Amino acid sequence: MRATKRLTALVVVLALGAAACAGQGGSPSPTAAPSAVPSTAAFDWNAYSGTEITFLANQHPWTDGMMKVVDQFTADTGIKVNVQPFAEDLYFDKMEQAVRAAQGTADVYFFPMDSTGYSQFTANAVEPLTPYLNDPTKTAPDYDFADFPAGFLGGGTYPPGDASAQVYGIPISFETYILFYNKDLVSQEPATFDELIASAQAITKDKGGQGISGSVMRGIDSDTIMDTLTGVVWNVWGAADAPAPYGLWFDGGWDKPRLTDAKVCQGLANYGKLLAAGPSNKFSIDWNDANTLFSQGKAAYFIDASLFGPSYEDPSQSQVAGKVGYAVLPPATAGGDSFTGHWLWGLAIPKNSTKKDAAWYFIQWMTNKANTAQIGTATGGAPRLSSYSDPVYTASLNPDYVATVNKAMQTSRSTVVFKEGWKEGALAVVGVEQAIAKGTDPTAACAAGNPKLLAAVNK
């Protein structure tokens, strides 16, 4: 999962842009050229019985959940599945080798719905799924593609922002960025982000000598914090338009960086100030350290990936089980709306697969409503709207957690930017937040960072 490890793909094109809000509008309608002769054949789950497909998988909670139902898939379709799972630090290399090979070795794969997937699209290495979605002989009539929030599809719909764009990945698990808080240390949920910062600062001042900090955040100077950081900046930006591929960081062109925009700069300052209220080693903390400190009860507040939530309720993994509060990011103004970001894994078909139809059956079966809810109990990140009213899903998770993630989904936006060389641009953005956390005036830090961002993406 993105929350637990950062991708190290062969082609590093980090992403962060602004797809449509997840809860605003319907899902994009997949488009494809109509068939010359309309088919009258009916959809048949047994159409590819006897076929064996290879699934290249990341070792992820979704894969664990999938393994519990894969035998039923074979019983329903007659399609056998050879699952090949790899630890995430190996998976990205295996994935790139498989999808870019002259001859196919995989038929379905774990698809990062960001610029890694986009780079595979530009290399003509991934199969468009829109023609399958539009073909009633290949997609079951009850699949209900519109049940996926529109904003969840942007990271796997290419070319980004193009009217002719097609779907290349189907979401299987997402993370959005929410606020976790320790009820033993926090008596009242902050009403605004300013209140959150003030509360974190006060707790650090009062309890820092006891090894307890008011907040803990990813603090390392690295592009790996960008998804969480972007969620915090989206929260200040609000509902205003910020179209792909430029999103938050550029005003309609790669030559127009906008770190000096008041809302963008305020979002960076919010993250920096919350980071500054952390423990003494705050600038060496990554996701794993922050997650551990919060689960040990050593921090009052933690903003990060929603996927961490289920583990906090497990006494075998957490010392704060039963004591965690879940909330959307506190808004910029009291009574205002909360906004955040999201990142997703999906399933896709390599262009070099020779069993694409059977592979599509696997994808649609595993991502239908019932299986999205059931497998989602293992991830806490079911990407269909219907899962949040499905008792199989909701009964397995803390109800406050489910309600918070569902609320965050409604206004979350993609954290993906489709730009070659974006890693250097991301580092320029992170540098501004770091400077603020170390005491630089936010306005001055943003002004100094703007030309660095411009230079980074226009080398």
C-alpha cells in the first residue's frame, strides 16, 4: 500500500494533480468506438472456462482478502488464477519488467493509479478497459461502474483531462488523509485547523518532557510525504477549480508556479506548523515511525493515510485500541467544509497479455459490489460508494472510522501530478514546508520556493 511504502518504479514520475472531487458529479462515462455490427449475444460468466490467467500481485491486505474468494471465482467462471505475489519493494521492478516485456508473463496486475500507470500508458504497455466496459457481452449488467466515485478514476484515466480519455485501471483500494487523535490526550475535537495546531503545540509544551508530543507527522525531507502534504493543502484550497495536469502547484501552465498563492502557502504552513509541534526527532520521521508513535500513545494527533485506522483498533498491534478518535481534516474556518486528497491501487491488464478477456472477467468479478465490500474489510479502503452501506463492510470496522472515511471521500481529490521529472518539483514543494517547520516566515518561505519549483520542472 502507498501508506506503508513508497513506490520505487523504474520510471519515477511522481504524481499529484487535481482530478475531480471524488463525491462531486457522476463517474466519467467510458467511451469507445461503436461496433460495426451490434452484438446480440448475452453475457456469460463461463465464456472463458478452462482458461488459466496469471495475476501479478503486491503483498497487500487487498491480496489477502482476494485469496479468500479466488476459489469461488474459479467455481463461478471456470477460470483458474495463478497468483504471483511479491513484497512491495520487489513488486515494482517485477511489474515494470512484466508489462514492458516483448512477451507477456502476466494477465492482470496491481496497478498504481498515478504517474507510474501513466508512464505505462505512454509506453503503450497497458490495455484500455473502456471497450470492455462498453461491451454488454463482456461486462455483467449489474456491474454498476457509476458506483465508483468520479474522482477515484482520474489516476487511471488517460490522457489526463482529454475528452477522448479511456479507463485503464479499476480501483481496488484507496487511502484518503484524515485526522487520528488520542482521546486520552484530547478532550475535544478541534473545530478548525488553527485550533488543531494550537492544541498540538500546547500538548507538546505540557507533556513533551514525558515523551508525549502534541502531533506526529511525516517529517523527512523527501517526496514521499507529498500525498499527505497535498491532502492538507487541498483542505485550504477548498472546492475551487484546479484542473489536471497542473493542479494545486501551477496556475494553468508549467511556467506558472503558485506557491505564493495565499491558500497554497497557508496549506504548506499548516503542515509545517503541525510538524513543528512534533517530537524532537521530527525531521527524521517517516510514515512507519509516525504510525508507531501514534499507536504507542506517544502523540495526540496524527494526519495520514486512512488505511492505518483498522490497525489502531487491534490490541495486538496498538496500545490505543478503543481510544482513537477519527475525523476529517479540520476546516480552515469554523463551520466550513473539509477537503483532502486520495491515492489508489487498481487492477489493469498488460498490453502483452494473450488472455485479456479472461483477465477482464477476473477484474470485474473481484471489483463488483459484493466483493469490493468483502475484500475491503481487509483494507479499510473499499473504493465503491455502496460499500459504506453494506453491512458486510461496515460491521467489520469501527463505525466512527467508517463514517469519517465516507465523509472524506465526498470532497477528496487526487494527489497525482502527471509531469515528467515531478520528483524534483515535489522536493521543491517539500522544501517550503520544511523551512516553515524550522521557523521561516511562511510568506518568505513560499516566495523563495516559487522559483525553485519553476526551475525543478523546467530543466
